[in-house]
Amino acid sequence: MLVFRQLFDPTSSTYTYLLGDADSGEAVLIDPVFEHMRRDAALLSELGLRLVATLDTHVHADHVTGAWLLKQRCGSAIALSEASGAANADRLLKHGDRVAFGSRHLEVRSTPGHTSGCLTFVLDDRSMAFTGDSLLIRGCGRTDFQQGSPARLYRSVHDQILSLPATCLLYPGHDYRGLTVTSVAEEKSFNPRLGGTIDAADFAGYMNNLGLPHPKLMDIAVPANLRCGQPDSGSAPPDDPDWAPLTRTFGGLWEIQPGALEERIASGSPSDIQVIDVREPSEFTDVLGHIRGARLVPLSQLAGRTSEIDSGHPVVAVCRSGARSAQATVLLQKAGFDQVANLAGGMLRWRAESLPVENGSV
């Protein structure tokens, strides 16, 4: 079974695509974004997938790729066009190559014109294709920098994308209006730049007179993407929390596992870590008991009692299952707490792992 997810970066309006083979557990990511490495890694983990490769459709000018960071985190190979001129790639792709993930593969099609190194990735059964900026929904990428060419882009789109089956779904690299998918049939009929009876001369006249300003991040993004997203320092930014072994969920929360919290409590001073139990008072002393040293602050009262919690020390929120405490971590973050985590699985997991409690039944 094919696993497919469409992810979004609101800052650059960039789409990232996850494709996985459920049987083998192998997956690829198309056009990952630097700032969303944790999100993407969390999704892979939650879906039980192993990232084998990241694929960039081109050298982007509006965001930095997450390819290098994901390689450090997941061990994935970095792949992009041989015409890109990029360093640090593990595989330089050319027209006709295949990128396999489990029993599935993507066919590589060279579609230059927006940049000289643009690629379109076509799924093996031709049911979907990932066009980057070569073809957008009712539009296309600009052609006025990075070796862009209206003539080349017109040929690329018509020869390599609009020649696919009419029912083939097309997923673009960006959309600025909230649109998510189109099809070959739709773009052949309705694309105002490339569809219908528009010829190469019409297209060139249109593209040569757009008069658009250059992307704001171009001077930062292009050099970084020519390094496949590797920072100047050569290492990942040191911004992961270091006060405990935490994991980031796809929903955006930091979590700590019960065993790790118990070790942290046992090794630290009483004031070193704050365990805030957000259950109701009756639950605090019921059969599940509570973690030693935990402070009871019911979720219904938490917003009005944040001043009682020391923002200078880490906080772990706890509840029965991890649901209410997840809401508590969001509330605390909004209140300005920087070191906050949710206890994964709550007291149910804590007791299932036979960790020590106070006031609970044996």
C-alpha cells in the first residue's frame, strides 16, 4: 500500500510530499524544508517509515531545503539534478533515472525552464506526478533567473508533464491560494499560461513581462541549497532541548518517556525539574496515584496559576493518559515557558512500566 502525505510550510507556501511503501517501510520526501526537519522526522517515526532519500525538484530560491538535516537525523540519501551544480549530494539525478522506495519507484523527468536543474517526479503507475515549480496549479514558475528560459519551460511542460495520462494528478511545489492538487486534463484545458491553444510565442511574451521582484530570501536560500541545506558551520543548529531526552511529535509537542523522566527525577535536585499534574484532586490520590514530588494544578486552574510555576526550570505536565497534559504544555508555552514537555502516555504508561508512585494502589 502506498502511504502519501502532503505537508505545508506557510512561510514560503512550499509543499513537501511524503511517499512510503507500507510493506517495506521505506519512504522518500520531496522538497523538505529546513525548519520542518523535526516535524518530518516525527511523522516518519509515527508512521513506522524509514526515510531512504530526500528529493529536491530544483535549487530553491525561497526556502532552504531540509535534505542535509534529515540525512543527519535519518541517514537518508540526498538526491537532486545533476544539472543543479550542488555539492553534498549523494546521488545526482538525470532524465530517465528511477528512485526506488520498497517495491515502488519514482521516474525522474528533466523539466528545465524555471531553473536549469528542474525535475518532475512521476509515480510508477503514472497516477501522480510532483512538478516542483515547473508547473503550478493554473500557473508555472518564473523564468527570469537561475538559467530560466520560457522556451525550455514550455517544451518541458508539454513534452514531460502534460503528456502524462489525463487523469494523472499533479502536485506542485507551491501554492499561494490554498489549492492542493490539479490534474493533467485540468491544466491542459485551464492553465492560462500553458493550456489550450497557447503556443511558445504566447508563453514567452507572457513570461518576459511579469516584472516580479526577486524572492526575499534568494541571497540566503540559493547558496544554502547549493550545499543541499548544510549550514555554514557544518553542523545542525544546536536548538534541540538538552535538559532531557525528548522527542517531538508530529503534532508539534515535546514528549518525555516515563523511564526517562524517572531517571531525571532520581538524578536531579528537588527543584531541578517540576512535575505538574493537571488532573482533578480526586484523581491525584486515586488508584493510579501520582509521581513523587508532583504538584497538583488542575488544567481548569492552570491558566490562572502559572505564576506559581518557576519558568527558569524545566516543566513536565502529567495527566491520566497524556491528553490533558498535552493541552497544558501548549498553555504553558503560550505563557512563556521555554522548557516544557508532556509525559508520554500519562500515568497509565507510568504505572504500566511499574515506576514508583505515591498514594496509588499496589
